[in-house]
Amino acid sequence: MKKRLLFLGPPGAGKGTQANLLCSKQSLLHLSTGDLLRAEVSAATPLGIEASEIMNRGELVSDSLVLSIVEKRLASHSNGWLLDGFPRTLIQAEALEILLDKIQQPIQAVLLIKVDDDILVERLLARGRADDNETVIRNRLEIYKEKTSPLVAHYNKQGLVQTIKGDGDIEAIASRIQESLC
Ligand code: B4P
């Protein structure tokens, strides 16, 4: 089974939900940049204070800030990992490639989770996190289209992308993901 993975998809696609299920089943390191940033925000670290305003507007935190968080964690792990919500820009993807080359752990699959915009908005409004109001959600969807979706073509060129239908029952989606990794 493939064990060095990346989840790609718009906000609310269920990346975090599915990553939790898969990582506990397969004992992979779950690296969610969203969770790591929120931990910094609740601890009110200087990094968290800088990130919080940006996140509450639905914008992307700076590449250098995110990269510094990721590098620390990936370098110390070799049993397989799942990157959830990272990379989100081509610059982050290129920096990740340099890091993975250095530690000789190339990505084995990029799973693109696809869900219609209306369902995304509905799910996020129901979740109700600080960055989950309609204006901010629409902004996050725009930013996804502009800055993150070019990563699909980037990883397609490397033959890594597998598309997963992300609507419907959570367990059914988890099975689709599991099958695509064998
Ligand atoms: P993230 O924490 O990554 O969150 P997300 O994209 O909004 O949600 P995700 O796709 O994980 O959806 P979830 O499973 O929670 O990012 C938040 C912010 O952090 C960004 O806007 C940005 O500011 C910052 N950030 C993070 N990474 C960054 C980076 N690399 N660079 C720069 N900035 C970065 O699911 C959503 C909801 O749907 C949940 O309530 C869930 O229960 C529900 N749900 C899931 N699957 C469902 C299903 N099948 N049916 C019904 N409901 C479902």
C-alpha cells in the first residue's frame, strides 16, 4: 500500500475527516497544517498571533511560516505520512519537493477529493469554526481556485493524481480512498 500521501481538495472537501480515519487505520503520521496553525493560535505564540488574523479572513498564511512548521515534523518521521492541507501553493509544493528529495521520501500518491461548491458551503456553515461564515468561505473557495488548484496539473504531470468522489457517506468515501491506495 502507498504510504506517502497528499490530500488535495477545496475547503470542506473532508480532507481532515478522511485523513483522521486513514491515519489511524494505517498508523501514518497525519500532518495537517490547518490543525498545526490552530494549535499555535490557541497557544497564542507569536506565530499564532500572526496567523490568526489571516486565517479569520480566509486567506493563506505565508509560505515561509507554513514551511517552517512542516519541516520540523517531517524530518523526524519515516514510517509513512499523509499531508493534509499542505502544500497549498506552487511555491509550497516546490519547497516540499526539495525537502523530500533531501530525506529521500518521494510522494507516492496525491488524492484529489472533489465536491460541488454548494455542498462545501453547506458543510462548512454547519461546522461553524471561526473561519466558517459565508463571506469567508466564499473567499477561501476563490483562493483555492486561484492558488491551490494549479497543483492538480503540477502533480498530474508527475502521474501522481487520483481523483476521489468526495460526496456521500463518510465511510463510503473512506473505502474509495483505501481502494485507490492498493
Ligand atoms: P484547513 O484546516 O486545512 O481546513 P479546510 O480546508 O477548511 O477543511 P477540510 O477539507 O479539512 O474539511 P473537514 O474534513 O474539516 O484550513 C484552514 C485555514 O488554515 C486555511 O483557510 C488557511 O488560512 C490556513 N492554512 C492551512 N494550511 C495552510 C497552508 N499550507 N498554507 C497557507 N495557509 C494554510 O470537513 C469540513 C466539514 O464537513 C466538517 O464539519 C466535517 O464533519 C464535514 N464533512 C466531512 N465529510 C463529510 C461528508 N462526507 N458528508 C457530510 N459532511 C462531511
